[in-house]
Amino acid sequence: MKLFSNTITSLEQAISQSTVKQRVISNNIANVDTPNYKAQEVRFDGVLTNEMQKLQALKTNSKHIDFGGLDSSSYQIITKNNTQYNHNGNNVDIDQEMTEMAKNQIKYNALIERLSGKFDSLKTVIKGGN
């Protein structure tokens, strides 16, 4: 028996992803002056692939793309080795990292607000509309 709806589960996963992204961005900012440190980023390409696997498409032509059979994982942490912004070998772009952190924080706050709203709705139902 499922206790919560798919929406709550999806919100929980999105909050977890946002948390991982925040950790990676914070680590980059903390190492902005560390010699030879290479910035990292989180990629969630696997999430889209995973959702696409759930789709059942009607193929009316043999040239249509098949949605099944794709390999996926929830996220990857990638090290950016191909750039260097500082004389000490470090490639952290502090302006970009701060921008990404602000965007991620806005997303996180919106997800938390939505999850709180879902729980408020459940609480109202449990109390009988009071």
C-alpha cells in the first residue's frame, strides 16, 4: 500500500537532486582559491531518460524512435577539466557558481513550498476540513 501520492514522491526526488547540486556548487565555491582545483557540475540526464522509459509510444512507422531500452542513472557529478580561469590552474568561475547557487536555491524553496502545501492538504483532509 502506498502512503503518499506520486506527486510527493516526485517532489522528494527533486528536493534530493537540488540538495546534491547545492553541495557540489558549495564545494566549488569553497575551493575557489585552491590551486589546480577543477570545478564540478551535476548532470541529471538520466532522470529524463528514466522518465522516457515509462512512455509507451505507438509506432506507426519503422523510422520512429523507440523510447525503451535506454540506460540511465539518477545523476552524475562531472569534473570540468578543459578550462582554466586562474593562474594557479583553478577553473572555478565564482560568478557562474553564485548564479547557479541562486537559481538552485529558488528551485529548492519552490519545491519545499509545494511539498508543504501537499502536506497541508493532507492535514486538512485528515482533520475533516477544519
